Amino acid sequence: MKRFSRFALVWLAVGFALAPLRAQEAPKKAPGPAPSQSEGVLDSWNEIGRKLIAMAQDFPEDKFSYKPQAESRTFVANLVHASASMYFFTDTSAGKKPRPLSYADDPKDVGVKTRADLVAFVTKCVEDGAAEIKAKGDKGLMETVDDGGPHLDRLYDLAYGLIAHSNEHYGQLVVYYRINGLVPPESRPKK
Amino acid sequence: MNKKLSFVFAALMLVPVALLGQEKAPAQSTPPANPITASEKGFYGFVSGAVVAAAQKMPEENYSFKPTPEVRSFGQLVGHVADASYSFCSQAIGEANPVKDIEKTKTSKADLMAALKDGVAYCNKAFDGMTDAKGSEMVKLFNFNIAKLTLFSINTAHTDEHYGNMVTYLRLKGIVPPTSESQPAPAPK
């Protein structure tokens, strides 16, 4: 089945910005074909990945250890956790047992000490998953796997499970930004 | 299973078992009818359930709480999620939006809880009439062509992000978020 993805949100935002210009143009071109299932998953994966990478590049390094409450994860631990868990999809999809760092919950677990380390780590987690989604394609994502849950899961669902997981942590980190008097990258005026 | 990924597993639990085969069987099983719709509904069921539970768990006196002046209060988050549910799901099924401005007009916990539950019920009803084939039909969203199922997908992602907001609001008030309730205390290092 063909469908657009959540990436459409970004497209919509860009579209609104350009609307006045577009209205003056002569006949609109028909929309191109909708992305395939795997392309839709890939767009969603990369979209939330892009937002997480942007935060890794942007949040003040001297606030990496900030946490809103004693039981909460620090900023950097939250980002490491959201990113590392992507390997639960990536490795399972590749037919491997998820690597131990899939469960990383502490920057020390993955050797992240500086912003550069964090950006590199988050970027690799996103890119490795994206490469796996591409490799699987539409047919491959419909394969079912034993991921340790009570029933088999399709890789498509596992990928979306991790995308959802990342979205939730992104939402937490947005509040971390706001509490520190900062505007999240996505909420700033677009240049 | 590591407790830290319980969110993912809990969400996957709601992907209909019957559609995937109740016994663990070799990979490459035949995809069920309407697999994409079933997946979307399962994930939405989990995420919307988490938001409703968070809204229920936050005491009414904290519905006006906001961590900084620039952001929505907890109650406004609840209203915003309800508004968005009606907006996205009504467009997905080609109906006029039946309920608007919840965020602007309701402030009490009882009213916001009711509105949120109604919004979720509206979306679930919308899912019930959906198939993968119908979901691939394009609809207009403003000036853009979007697949119907993608509207559900956007709604789920939107709900999920705001659930993440709520998690931190709850933590700031010393309340354990619903999706962390069943987790054991971390082992001492």
C-alpha cells in the first residue's frame, strides 16, 4: 500500500511558508507518487532521528546533566536511551540478538562524554537503523520475528514501536528545554 | 526483557495477536488482512491509553501547572490532544470536525477528561471503518494530498510527543508516569 509518512508534517510546514509564492504560480503539478511502506517507515525514522540529532547538537553542554527531578533521566541519559534502544529494531531486523548497548541508560555505557561523542552516537544509531530499513524494503519489513515478546512481531511494527518510543522521549526533552528557558530547535522560526 | 524498553513492548502487545498468529511460528508468515490499519490502531490504542491514564493520574490542582510561562499547562495539553484527535481523525474519514476548541474552553479535570476520552473514542470509531485500501486513498489536508492512514499516523505521533511532555510534568510533581508504574526499582549500582 502506498502512503505518505509523518514526514508530511515537515512538508506541510514548508508548504505553508511558501504558500503565498505558490499561489502566484501557474498550474500546479500533480503530486508525485506516495512513498511505499518502507519509504514511509524510513521517513518517520529519519524524521524523529533528525529531531534528536538536532537536540544533541544544540542543547548547552553545561546542562547535559540536567534532570527535572531526581527520578528522571538526565538530558544526556535520556537522549542516549532513546537512541541506543533503536538497535533493538536494527539488530533484530538483521537477525542478531540486540547488542548490549541497546539497553544503555547511562552515557558511560556507550562512551559518551562530550557533545561530539553524543552527536556521533545519536547519528550512528539513527543511520544504522535507516540503513536496515532500506535493506529490508517493503517485503522484508513484513517478516515476523521473535523479539522476546509474547507473540511474533512484524519488523514494520517493531520499527514503529521504536519510532513511537523516540517520539515520547523527544516530548520529554522538549520540556527539559523549556524548563531551562530554551526554545527547542523545532519551535524556532525557520530561516 | 529490559524494563527500559517496556514502552515498546507494551505498544507491540496491542498489535492484534490474532493477526500475527498466536503461536510463535517461523518468520515469513503471510501478512494479515489490513495489516497497516491494524498496526496503526494498536499503536494508537497504547498511546491514547497512556495519555488518558496520565490525565487521570494528575491531580486536578495541577491541571493549571506549567513548568514555564511560555508553554501549555497540563490541562491545556490534555485539551490540545483532544482537539487534535478530532481534527486528524475527522479528516481521515472525510467528516466535518464535530468538536473544536476544547483547549480554549475547558479547564476542569472532569471536563477535560471527558473530552479526551470522547476524542479517543471518536478516533477508535474512525479506525473501525478503515481498511488498508481505504487508508491509501488521498484526502486534502489544507492544500496537500495526504493518505488517510497517514493522518492517523500523524495523530499518533502527535499524541506520543505530548505524552512525553506529560511524563515530565508528572515527574516534576513527583508523580510516576503511567507507563513507568509497573517497573521495578532500579538495582543499585
